[in-house]
Amino acid sequence: MLRWHTLAVYFRRKYGTRVQKIPLDAGASCPNRDGSLSHRGCTFCNASGSGSGLGVRGFSLEEQWRAWLEKYRATDADRAFMAYLQSYSNTYGPPERLQLLLQQVAALPGCLGVAVGTRPDCLGPHKLDMLAACRINASGNGPDGVHHYTRNAHGDNGYKKGAGGMENGGLSEVWLELGLQSAHNATLRRINRGHDAACSETAVRQAAERGLAVCGHLMAGLPGEDEAAFLESLDWALSLPLSGLKLHNVYVPRGTSLARLYEEGGYHPLARDEYVDLLCTALPRIPSAMVMHRVQSDPAPGELLAPAWAAEKRGVITDLRRALTARDLWQGKTADVPDMRPEWYGG
């Protein structure tokens, strides 16, 4: 049975079909690497910036998009697709760059929406206004309240005109993904983050004021933090107007400052059972409506140095399901649904 509110279930309940996020590399940079703040980057970030590097190698967004479409349509032609601007900080730079980027995403064939990954210190009112302006308030729900998905007249995955799709010039789904990482300023300094928790709070609130759905990223097992520190960060994040969360177990990527610290014996990542236990404590205190975009990190092939279990995504998810079931726990149990199953439960 499903015991947390996954992004997949959120999409299926909203659009009546599976929605696949396609990672796109827009060739973005980061103030923590280009010298504006630092040249070192965050301790856990390698030179790829959590992306493929296709953008800097000359592949356009449309070329990347069509390559992924071809791959996914070979196995499931009926799913919908959403762009995920993942690498580095996609709102960093002049506002004109962001405007062009959003226009390019909106022009992608059959693109339902976009998730924009960035840092809290790479926003500001003007850029947030741009992000909010590209979102459609979708109308045309079916009688069951679902935004029914269909193919458009060109055969691309998309929406009927007037039902929130690309034919009327905008995006039905816009998420702002913000790397909050921790509520503790000492930790943020330790990992060379380059901003404080107050900066994160301001960014989340300003985005939410504009109707943007914000997904906050938190990391468990950061250097110098224990379980209590992570749970304090979680409670802090839950006090902000977030619509979604990504929880990451810290792993050690090759070629990072964290890798050097690990090899010198100065950092020990969480054990697999420790992380599962931590999630069993965390998920019940998260309100049931919060969309959990991720509950585990997903290292790129070849980048993982340690721990080995971080590469075993399915196994860890299985362990988590079993642990929650054995303990009769689910997301929201101690937050808002102690005696009843949420609507998504078991879906």
C-alpha cells in the first residue's frame, strides 16, 4: 500500500494519466562556481551540477526533449511530459535569459509544464513574476474534476485548447524547485552554500505569494548534523508555504569537497537502516497534502563514491514501505490524519 503522497499519484489524480518529467540541461551556471560567491561550489556538488552537461555540449533544449520523447514513447505512448530544468541554478543570470528559457520550454511539443531548479539567492521579484506569468490557470476539467489528458491535433502529447495545454500559449504545471538543504546557518556555512536560511524563507514566501508551487529540497546526513538537526530543518520547512518536498540522503559524489572529506575520514554517511528509520520519523509529521517529489537521492551513473546502498533505489523504497507498514505509519499520521487514511492512500 502507498503510505506517502508521491508526485506520480499527484499527477495521475490531477491529469488522469502518468506524467513523465524530462531532465533538460539549459547550460546554466551558479554563483557558487563562477566566482560571484565562490569557485568551490557546495561541498556535495560536482562539476556536472546534478545534470547531464548536454547544454554546454551544444544540444538545444528541443534536441534534448525530442530524444527523451522518442525513448519514452517507445514504451508508453500515452503518458504526458513535463520539462525539468535540473542542472545548476536555472534562474541565475540576467532576467532576459530566464525569459528566453521559459519561452523555449513553452514551445516544446507537447510540454505540459516545467519544474525549474535553482537556488534561493538566484530569484527576486522580477524573475518570480516571469515564472508566475508562464503558468495557466487551467480550466476545462472533466465532470470528475480531473484535467483530462489527450493528444492534440498535431499528434503530440498535450491538451485540448482551453484545457490548460500548450495551444493557448502557456504551461499547465509550473514548479519552482529550491535547494533549501538545511535550516541551520552553521551547516549552510559548513557546506559552502553561500546563503543563509533567511534567504530561503524569503524566496519561498515571495514565490508562494505569486501562486507558484514551490518544492523545497532538504538533505539528511549533512556534515555535522544528526537526526535531531534534520528534523528541526524539516519542521522549519513545514512552517513555510511549500507545496512539495524532496528529501535527499546525502551521498558522496566523486570529485567533490565532500569526497575529499570522506576519504580523509572526516565524514560518515548515514547507513541504510538509519535513513529508513529517519524517514519513518519524518513522513508522519509531514501534512498529507504535501507532495513528496522524492524521498531518496538518485546518483548519476558513475558518480557515486559512497555509500554503496545509495545506488539501490528500489531496494531502499521497498525497505521504507515495509518499515512504514510494520509500524502502521503513513505521511500525515501525526500531522493531520491520525485516525483516517488520506485520499491518496493505497493509490
